[in-house]
Amino acid sequence: MKKIVLLGVLVSFYTAVIAQPHQKFSAYLFTYFTGSKGGEEIRFALSNDGYHFRALNNNHPVLNSADISATGGVRDPHIMRAADGKTFYMVATDMNTEKYGWGPDYSMVLLKSTDLVQWSSKTIDITKLYEKFAGVNRVWAPQTIYDPQKKQYMIYWSMRFGEEADKIYYAYANKDFTGLETEPKQLFFKPDGGACIDGDIVYKNNKYYLFFKTEGSGAGIKIAVSDELTSGYVLRDKYVQQTKDPVEGAGTFKLNDGSGYILMYDMYTQGKYQFTRTTDLENFKLIDDEVSMNFHPRHGTVMPITSKEGAALTAKWETPEDVILAPLNKQIKTINIVLDTANHKVHLPVIPGTNLKSFDPRFTLFPGVTISPIRPQDFTKGPVKYSVTIAGKKTQVFEVTAQETHNPAIAGYYADPEILYAEKTGKFYIYPTSDGFDGWSGKYFKAFSSDDMVSWKDEGKILDLPQDVSWAKKNAWAPCIIEKKVGNEYKYFYYFAAAQKIGVATANDPTGPFTDSGKPLVAQLPEGVKGGQQIDADVFADPQTGKNYLYWGNGYMAVAELNDDMISLKPGTTKILTPYAHYNEGTYVFYRNGTYYFMWSENDTRSPNYSVHYGTSKSPLGPIEIPQQNTVIAKNAAKGVYGTGHNSVIQIPGTDEWYIVYHRFNYPKGITMGDAAGYNREVCIDKMEFDDKGLIKQVTPTHEGIKPVHVKK
């Protein structure tokens, strides 16, 4: 009888080690870092469904890198649940690029927890631990997987000797998860000799799928498959990412509802993650439209968790303010939510057409969080009171208002807007710089269309530098466009800045597809100009002469006549028109009642005082006269509006009705962001008027924006 009982105990123990005890997972924990400058620390985010994630601790670190690493920085965190179901292991790259650059890097960090809140840690220096690996100069992106045959945890990572290609190695952790008890062995190398990094192993249907990033000749994510964990991987020689942009840091997790897996990866040049879904780990469908995050992660991983575990995390790192600031209703302009902390008031700006008589913000309820009321409310009668309770914390009541606002006109981060009314389609179009990228590093352009200048439709990318432009791959800035009727056909000439040069692309429709001319139109400073940049083009068709002109320049204003082909400049026509020393950039020219108006922006785009000014002339070639009061639009500090600049204007056909389209700092956070406000901007529209003398009245920037505009046809 004792033997039978003992056998039963042994069998139960063996089963528990091989397979996790049955647990009901109801949420997901995303562990990640955010970048090189102050972002090389571990952060957590939660999701109820694996698609909508929200950062915990206000996107601040949950662990201090200085306490757990040798360099003071950690990257690429990977988290997993142990076979016992109640212990958690995390591994990360020990790396501080801000302090030490991109190497050499010798160490990884091992962490252990039983509650996801308190963590013990140990740093392992491979070069000191094993003499034969003294020549290693790169130890990157470790991950952990349980080996049921050895009943041990296998850590695998990419490693490089000297200038050789990176290869993926593995070793087994000791019982306490404080070190390695076996010498590293090679797990996988790319057959063509190229580097492979960022391994991620998934076990499915008795096979191990190793996702990894290729380097060198061709770069992207591929898969190698084996029947064994530590050997026999056969490369499936195709890329699985659903983008042509560079990617890294593949992370795969199984959905709690059993509907499949998510493969996510870091689009590190675009500053965002991309999500795909698969049921077989063979075919992947892009699902970016189904995913939302209120943070910008870099290389991380996701692990399913229970309600109890989620409640422990929210009790530690969630606040009522976090809950009220993260509604899921897509009609809310989430980056423009205003929180009055002192008075516990929240304002939700919503897009045009939102039914505020029956409106549900859809506040996210993570484990341990409750909110009341939970059904649609009538916001037309005034503020609605919401009570937010987090387990173990005091209930907080917020007064929430919701209101339709038309500024920003376009949801998201965009700048340098060019507006066009297209005769061909009878619609309005805005062509902006895609913003929200550190250091103005965007690489593509988009277009937006509208029937009334209030409700705007995202028409998607119309020009992608890496794919569509041969002579420049970065800094996609400040476009302009003109519609021309050639015979019975319309053509569109789209001028843009890329890598501080100006190019031109053409299309037969306002939304493309656009084809680049194959070379820059303006590639160097004009003669006699000592400094500045070749950016911020503006194209102008002179209604008096029929001639077409291109204006451009940062630090100077230049103009040249365009040839009839609209894709080349007429030799000998370049002229410098810089009106005065305050001029900075963003020239825009239009004609009204016999007068040519020249508009431009002053101060730096990162300055709250960035603003639009103007002068007038009797010719498109100057000279420019400066009115005594020449400010067109400037900050409105009382309304929290700053950095109003780089504009275009539009006259409604058949009328003398004019509107200015410009960008501003993000509201309300921009003014608190420092220099980053200069590349986290948003597009707005306000009415522009003239006095009896034809002088432009100064425009007051608003949150309300404009009323719908319709063209009489």
C-alpha cells in the first residue's frame, strides 16, 4: 500500500514538472524595454485579450536596472512560467548603450519570482565563467524554455566571437536559477554563414519552432524546426514578417481562448511593434488594426497570467488615473484626453459623429479593477461620475465629460500639413509628415481625404522611402502637391523632402500610387547660401502668368521656376527671397485679389513659440513687404496650444472663404515633453480672415476647429 501511494506521489510530481498544472489564464503580461536613452529598464503592461495592452506604473520601470545588472541597463526581457505553475523566470541582456555604446557585451541577467512583484537576480558574465569563451564580445537576447526530458530550464541566446557571425547557443540553468551548470553549446547557425540573433522557441505538435532574426545578406525573421529541443533544426527558408521594414525581436505567445498564436516583432526603424496571428506557425496574418498600446515597446515577450496574478500586478502598479486614461472606444481621441488630477476631472474629446447621448468609453477592467457605471451614458447632460476601485486601494471618483472636437483634425501624430481640393474627385486631401518618430525619423508619407474638412479618412501610405525612392531612405518630411489637367486627364505632382533633399513623385489620382522621378530635384544649397537645409517645398501655380514655381528652404527662402514637365527646374531661375532674419522655414505662397501672400514659420519647431508669419508682394518673385503686424497664428497658452506652425491654406472654390491648416504640439502633453514635442505634433484647421485692406487677421488657434465645409458643384 505504501509503495502504491509513493508511486502515485512520484507520478504526480513527474507530471507537474513536465506540464504545468491546469490553470485558467484570463490576461497577459507584456514585459519590455523602451529604447536606448533612459529606456533600458524592464517595464510591464497588461492585456485582457492579447490585443489591447496598457502599460503599468505609467510606463515607468518596475525594476531598477542599476540594482540587477552590471552595466546599469537591461534589454530584451523574456519571461516564462515555470513547470510548477507558480514560479516565474525572466532573463535579459545586460547592456547599457547610453553609457557604453553597442558593445562589447558579455553578460545576461537571470531573475526569479514567485509573485511577479518581488524579483531576485543574478548577473552572469560568459567570458569570466568559461575560459574558452573569453573571446566573446556579444551576448544578446537570452530566453528560457523548459526541457521535459532533462527536467531543467534551458537558456538560449545569440553570441559572437570577434567579427564572426552571431550564432545561437544554449546552456542549462542551475536549480536555483542563479547561474549556468553546463557549458554553452551551439544550438543553431544560419547555413549561409550569416548572423542569427533574437531566438524564440515555441513547442507545438511535438515540434520545436525556432524563430530568429537573420542578419547580413537579407534581414528578417525566419523559422527553423526540429523534433528535438537542442539539435536537428532545419531552416524553412522564407521570411515570416508581414512588412518590408527592418524587424527584430520575434516574440510568440498562445492566445488564452485557444484560437491560435500571436507572432509580434519590433519594427525598430519605425518605432512600433507589429502583430500577426497564426494557427499553424506557418502562415501569418497581419492584425495591426486589431491591436492597441499606450506605450512604444522594444523587444519584449508576453506571458498568459491568471486573474489572481493580474490583480497582484494592478494592486502594485495600477492607479485609478491609469484606468480612467485608457478607454478603448475608438471614437475617443486618446492622445488628447485631459486629466485634471487636482479636481479628479477627465475630458474625453471624440471624433465627429459620435453619439454622446448613449456613449460608453469602454474603460479597461484588468483583474482586481472595478468601475461604475459600466453601460453607455448620456454625456449631453453634463459630466458623468465614474467610480474606480483597485483591490486594496481607496475608491476614486472622477467627473468625466465627453465632447466632439475638430482639432486635431486628424487622429494621431502628423505635421507640416499640405491641403488640396481635387477637381477630379471633388474631395479635400491633407498630405502631412508622418510624425511621432524620435528625431523626425519617419520614412513614409500618408494621405487623408474628406468631403467636408471635418471627417477625415486615412488613405494609407502613398510613398514609402525604403520601397519607392532609390536616392533617399530617411527623413520623410514636409510634402506639397499640385493638381494639373493635362489634356483630358488629371495628374498630381507631389514634392517632398527626404534625407535633406527635395524630390518629386507623380500619380494619376490624389491618393496615388505615386512614382518617384528617380533623382532629387533639389540636392544642394543655392549659390551664395552659406547654411540651411533643402527641405519644406511649396509648389505654386501663378494664376496671372500660368507659370509654376517651387519654393523651398530651411534658414533661407529660395524659388525657381518649374519647367512644363513639373519635375525639373528651369536653369538660371533660382532666386533667394529670404524676407528677414527671423525667417526659418515652411514657405507657403498663395494669391488673392492681386496680391501674392508669402507665409513662413519662425523659431524652431521644438519651441512653444513656433509660429506662422507673412509678407506680401506684387510678384511671385518678390520683393516681399512685411506688414507691421505680420503674425498669422501663434501659441494660445490660455488654451494649452503651443508650437503652431508650418502651414498651408485653402480657399473654398467659388468663395472668398479661407482656412489655415497647421500643426501644433500634442495637446495636452506636448508642452511637458521638451524637445520631443517637436516631433509629436498634430494637424489642426481654423478659419482665416482678411481685413478691408487685404491684411490677414491673426488667427486664434482653437480646440473646436471648424464646422463642416461643402463645395457647391
